[in-house]
Amino acid sequence: MATGNFASIVDQVKLDVLPKDPAVANAAKRKEITRTFITDTISVPTEEMYAYATLATLGDDVYHEPSTLALEAHIATLTGKEAALFMTSGSASNQIALRTHLTQPPYSVLCDHRAHIHKYEAGGTAFHSGAAVLPIIPSNTHHLTLQDVKDNIILGDDIHFAPTEVVALENTLNGTIIPQTEVVAISNYVRSVGVKMHLDGARIWHVAAETNTSIKELCDPFDSVSLCFSKGLGAPIGSMLVGPKDFIKKARWLRKLFGGGMRQTGILAASAAYALTHNFPQLPRVHALARRLEAGLEEIGATILSKAETCMIFYDPTPLGTTFDEIADRASALPEPLILGGSRLVIHIQTSDSAVDDFLAMVRQLAEEKKAAGFVKPEGGANGVIRDVYVRRVPK
């Protein structure tokens, strides 16, 4: 028997999540983002992007969503692939790609030991696909080479091993670029032995901007590619998986199976389209700002562990007598706080010039304080080891 009336249920259900003054709150968040160096996923939609997105179509992506279909068709053409599929995230795009390629175990996936699919997707390759991962340390410490792949790929029918069915590269990886000549050489060999090539191209936009190489040329050596809109391009959500038509047809089925079928995605597709048109051209400025940050740290005396090839720098403050925690604490106490992690500094399209200037001034002041207190730089300086497992700190 009913115990209340509908009006009371309505009162229980209703909710307002907006801040008291949304314009002020969002302006404050956008200001904070300009001073955040933790990652580029924290970049936020501009008012102009929001305005454009609200004009998108209102279809259902599981059935037919015109704006999303237009985005998929454009990215397929841009990458030179037959078809494309919009995904919620880069992890979903990578994992569904691998699951689509991998049909019957036993099998293995060969990748760089720092690869996102290996370290930062919660063990998804094993969980979703039941695949062994062969994480390879590049012999040159920068990128996998053809010889690295030849030395570690598993071929043949020896029952002690899981044959390699996918070689997965990542470009950029920790902000560094794999030379395209090496990518082509690896692809030619891998495909010649009947193994598939996948690219985690979340930040492939940076490679295109830095090397003046077309997206198609960068994607040609691969059977499937994942491209992200919500990192360097600043869209709120979304990645795209591209490949052959039959591959994408199967991937769409798996997307549904994994719970990734979406409904009114027009606003997300429109945001991605806006990012491609208006944010991609900003990447050269991002790279220039990253190089200015790197040069400033070198001038102060910090050790650069991984140079600013695109949007990331890894550094070690040990030669200055300070630590990442001390730097982050000082940064959070500034009149306009800076938000930092550990060894990794990421520049994005919303990073301000003043944030870089303030960061360098703060580190320089810390270094001068340590020197005045009697710190002497140790013989040999820092150890030169890239600590790509960076500390994630909650802003104070």
C-alpha cells in the first residue's frame, strides 16, 4: 500500500548540483587549471567549446547519432583507416582494440615496459583478453627499436610460450617521440611475420605538430590506432579507435559488451570537433613553453631526466638540495598556488606563461636558500634515472 504522495517523492528525488554562482566557480577552476602541471587531462572546456557543443544533434549513439557519425567518418579519413568508433576513454579504446585483435589464447602482447596499456590500465590486458604482456626495456633507453622487437617477439609453436599476436607502440610515450623510420621498420617486420600492430596514439597530435608529419602517415604502419581528444586537445571526454571495417564492427560489439555503449553523444562529438579545429593549432605553443621550462630548470641547476620533446619534462631537483615534496609544498603556499606532482611536469593548452615563470622563480629561490644554508651539490649530480611513476598530490 502507498504510504505517501507523489509530491513528497518529487521532493526527495530532486537535486541541484550547481554552485551558488556557476560563472565565478568555473572561472576559478579555469584559473587553477592554468597553474596545474600534473597532467593534461585536467584541461577543461572553454565557454566557446560549450556553446558550440550545445548546437550538436540529439541522436542515440547505440542507434544513430549524426554528429558522432560525422566525427567518426572524419577521423577515419584523417588517419587513412576504413572506419572509426567513438569511445569514452583511451583505456577503453586500447583495451577494446586488444580484445578485438586477440581471439583465442594463448597469446602475448609486446610493448614498452613504460606503456600505458601495461602500467596504467589496471591490468586490463590480462583481465579483458587473458593475454600475457611482454614489457620490454628499450636498449637505447628512449624508444623500442626493430632489434628490441626481434629479440623479444615470440613466434613459432613451442608450447612453453604464449605467441605474440600484437605489438603495441605508444607515441608519444612520456612525451617523447618514436622516430617514424623506426616505427615503419618495426611495422614492416611485425606484419611480415603475421603479427598485428596497434598504436596507443593518445598524444599523436603532439607528434604531428612537432614533426610536421600528417596524421595519416603516422598511423599508416598500424592495423589499429587509439587517439585521444581529452588530453592535449582539451575536449571533456572521448577517444577514437580506428581500423578496418570488420575490426571496428567487432569492436563496436565489444564496446557494448563492456558497457561502453553511449546515448546522446552529440555534445561530446561536437566538443571533440571544436578541439580539433581550435585547440590542435595551439600545440606548437605548448611545446615551446615546455622547452622554456626545461631551459629554466637547467639554468637553475636541476637535472633533466627526459627532455621536452613535446609537452612533458622529467626532472630531478636533487642537485639543488631539495625534494619534490618540498617543491610541491612551497608551490601550494604561493599567493596563486601551483599544483604539482613529482618528477613529471606537463604543459597543456591552458598552461599560462606566468605559471611557468612563477614555478621557475620558486625553484630558483629554493635553490638559493639551500646554497645559503650550506648545501653543496654532490659530486656527479643526480643519478639520471627517470622516475616516471610520479606522485599524485591532492591540492591543498
